[in-house]
Amino acid sequence: MHTRVFEPRQLTVLTTSKCTAACRHCCMNSSPERADTLSWPQLESSLTQAFAELAHLEVIIFAGGEPLLLGQDLLAAIRLCKRHGVVTRIVTNAYWATSREHARFKLRELKEAGLDEVNISTDDYHLPWIPLDAVRHAYEEAIALEFSAVVLANCFGPETTLTPERVKRELGAQPNLHLHLNDAGGVIEHKAHNGKTLVVLANTPVQRLGRGERELATSELGAAHPDLDALGEEVGGCPWAIKAAAISARGHFVSCCGFEVEDNPILDYGDLARTPLAELLDKADNDLASNMIAIIGPIRIMNMLQELCPDEVSFPGNYRTYCEVCSDLVSSKQNRDALYRHMGRFAELVLDARQYLKEKYQDHGVLDYPPLKIRPTTPSDPA
Ligand code: SF4
Ligand code: SF4
């Protein structure tokens, strides 16, 4: 094993593209009609490789689609993680919590398998598919069973009826319910204390990604970020690229789960059925476009491309988040081609940044560096 600069500290296993719901905002395009699902041999092989390769792996998140559709395979995967001492989380819509008894039964199974954290999604887009009562059953029983963290994930927009405030009123009788974002949209860090369950309401603005890009009306999305350039400067490189990588429902190793990036020419590094994880990790770590996203960040890349070659790119604007910009950067062939044409100019900056990170943060094998704020200047056009 050797030290890579960009390596996952958390790994999301996108267990299946199938879901019991087809929420209009789903960034993963999941639905009952889709069917790609990781088999047990795929799960076992990819997790075993991850444990062998990733010395700093802290958490494995089972998401989808709906991970509970995997049944016994999900329990076996959680047991495997437990044996390797890795924290586990599920992200579920709680379709299975049709009664308090059902909720308790399912959650007990998960707890006995070794599951640590439960994340339950609920908002206007989930409500047509999953009643709030199911969410209430799962939420209350998860707290009663003392999972180390229980999160209610709520996406909201200007027309939302199931707002974070209403979720709090209807489900959040917990005195220790914490909000994930403050009024200014900044992330509030919470840590569990004294073995108590950490209960969080993850209040995040709805994004124009995946099915949301096709189905949400502009009026359902919040206003564009008031100062996207300042956001790009403040956050710098994408904190999730490669460091929060994922295994897709068809067994591909991908950069993140910001949206459905399986098969994306930049963010999908390849099929684990054909290439060992170690090679795909090296490929990701050495990939110039991915390094630019992780070091410079999609907003500043967009700005630089617009400055360098305005006629070669198209960014419609009205962006709220990093992932919305990134989606237009990596999903559009026109923008990808412009990035490929011009990215050589940034190779030296990327190499310098990687060297800086190695010297400053990897002396003791520590890969945990703060958000990257390395400032690129747009190289001038060679005469
Ligand atoms: S948002 Fe969640 S519950 Fe809704 S379709 Fe997507 S994966 Fe399923
Ligand atoms: S900005 Fe791009 S690389 Fe980062 S999480 Fe979003 S989609 Fe993934």
C-alpha cells in the first residue's frame, strides 16, 4: 500500500439504482423501474478491497436508490464492515416502517448486524411516495434503539410545505435535535457526546441535479447563490471529490455521489469487475481533471474556462451549489472538451499543490488536510 494524495476517507456504496420511490428531485435518478443492484460477491469483493487499500477509511455509507431493498445482503455487508471496525450508515426513505412494530423489527436487525447511524430522508418530494407516519416510526424507533446518530434529511425550496420547521414540529420532539445548516447556509459541526445518540435535522436546499434538473420548475428552486465567486474562493477545492468516493450500483468506482456520475468520462474511474480497486484509486489520484476539481474546485474552473475560452464553453448560470456547477462542467461534452484542451496549463499548479500537500500533511501518513484554498491564477494564452 502506498500513500496517495487523494484517497477516500468515506465510501458510499450505491447499493442499487432501484427505489420504492421516484422523487422528482432525486439526484441519482432512482425509481422502481431501475434495476441495477450490487450482488453479494460484488459487495464483498469491493468492501474487502477497500479495507485492504484504505488505511484512513472512517465510514461506509449504504445508500442507493433504497439500500433496504438488498435484504440479507445489506445485513451481511454491515457485518463485514463491523468486523473491520468501520462505522456504517444507511440512507433510507423508511418505506419499510409501515408500522411501529415493522420499524422496530427492521432496525433491530440492522443494529444487531452492527449498523451505527441511520439517515432518513423526508420532504415534499418523498411525501407522495412515503407517508410521514413511516418516517416517524423509523425516526422514533431508531432513537429508542440508541443508534449513535439519527439524521432526518430534508430538502427544501421556496414552495416547500414540509419545511425543516414543520419537520421539527411534527417529528422533532427531541430536545437535542440539531440543525445541520445555520441561517446563512453554513455547516454546523455536531459531535455525539457521552455515547448519546446524535440527532440532526439535515436542512439542505434542493438542487437542480439528476431528475431535479429535468422535473423541477425554476420556482421550486431557491435563488442562485448570491456570490458564487466568493463561495469558490471560500471553499476552494471540492472537499468530497475522491475523498468521499462511491461504488456505483453497477460496481464502478466513482469520485463522489454529488449526482449520478456512473459512466461520466471524468468522474467514473472504471469497473471493479475488470480492474482492482488499487489501480482505480491510483487512476483517480493521478487524474488531472479530478485533481483540478479537488484542488481548484468547479466554480473557479468554470470561471477560468470562461476567461480563457469563452466561445468554447457553455454554463447557463443560476447556480446554487458546487455540484450544480460541477454537473454542467463534467456532463456537457462541450465543456469537457474545453477542459481537456486547456487543462495542461494547470498541470504545474496541480503538481505543486500535490507536493505541498505531501510535505505538509502526509509526513505521518495523515491525509486529513483542511479544505484546499490554493489560489490558481489563470495562465495567459501562450503566444
Ligand atoms: S431521493 Fe431517495 S427515496 Fe427518492 S427516489 Fe431518490 S433514492 Fe429514492
Ligand atoms: S462538486 Fe463535483 S466532485 Fe465535488 S461532490 Fe459535487 S459532483 Fe462530486
